[in-house]
Amino acid sequence: MATISSRIQKQHQRIAQACHAAGRDVHSVTLLVVSKTFPAEDVREAFDAGERRFGENYVQEGLDKIAALADLRDQLEWHLIGPLQSNKTKPVAEHFDWVHSVDRLKIAQRLSEQRPAHLPPLNICLQVNISGEASKSGASPAEVPALARAVAGLPRLRLRGLMAVPEPAAEFEAQRQPHRALAALLAQVKAELQTEQQDLTLDTLSMGMSADLEAAVAEGASMVRIGSAIFGSRAAKPTAEPDTGH
């Protein structure tokens, strides 16, 4: 049976091949290992294989793993990629390094207020409902420029870019379309904001999962979220929680 280490190696090979096909530097794409529903021991095994960035969907599960792997805390980067309710922002602000799922100003304001002063700024991606699905979280593309401007002005946060979970598609070209739209939206936001704030670094397109990694890389993804292709099939997830990394 394939080990976590060998599966990780295979995903890095996929990323390298996708970058080659797109004429991109392989170092321009980061692998975010999605460890939701898998135990802390699996994260430790992935760490031993060289991984340092891990994505969690559920706040409490993520906090439990951060605690279980406290001996590695200085070496790990924890990303919340699932929906965030306003009553759960405080522990996220205190313990995570990134939040990919900010889709309204209230959440960003709470994270800003609750981020401890001794920690580096919390890295933020705005989640965009790029396919316009009623069941998906995320701001509409039309809302994103104003939301980005507001979030960029908050203390203790660092706006890094955009995240999306496009509607699944079977064909490669169909997979590329929403990723292309997200990349164009980031370019628009960068053009608008960087004329106002010269120190703003919008360098992150968090898009692409196990099924559409190649399409996302072709359209400029800087961070791909891979879980099941590394850890195997996961247990059934709560229906209220959409999939943000697979």
C-alpha cells in the first residue's frame, strides 16, 4: 500500500508536470496538505516527509491537532480553509497562521481585533464564490474589490489574495474557466489596491484540489489544496460543511 510519503512525492510530481506544461517555475506553486478528518499522527508522518503547511476545515479539529502537535508548532504553518462563523474567530485568531475563508467584513474585523499583538499578522485570503453556486460560501466577485480594500486596512491582518472552490467539472477546459476568472479578479484587485497601498503584497491564488490541480496551475494557482490524494479516502463529512480542499 502506498505510504503518505510516496503519495506526497506523487503530488509534487503532478505539480512539477503541471508547471512545466504551463511554462511556470515549479517553485511558484505551494502544496497545502489538507489534513481535515485525518489524525495528528498522519500530519506528523507528512511532516517527516518534508511538509510544513497544513489545511483544516473545522475549527475545533484544527485546534485539537495544533495542540497534539505542539512540539512542532514553530515549524508548522496552520491554514483554516473551511467556513468560519463569527463566534469562532477568537481561537482562530489566536492559533492559526492563515485563514482562506474570509467572505465578509465582520469576520475580518473580529480576526483583526482578536489577533494577539505578539504574533505576526494573520494571513488572509478572501473566499470568492466564483461559480455562483447557492450552496457555496464566498463573496460574489462584484463584492470582492470593496471587501479587499476594507480588509487591507485592518491592523493585525495581512491580505494575501483570493481563494475559491469552483463547481466541479470533468473536462480540462471547463475546469480552467473559473480558475481563470479568479486570477483575473485578483489582477483587478491588485491594480486597484496597489495604487493606493504601495506595501500591499497580493501574491496568493488558493485554488485547485486533487481533481483539478493541473487546470488551476495552468491558470496561475500559487497554492493548491490536496488532501485525499495524500491521505486516502476520508470519512463522510458533515453536510453543512462544504469541501474546500480535496
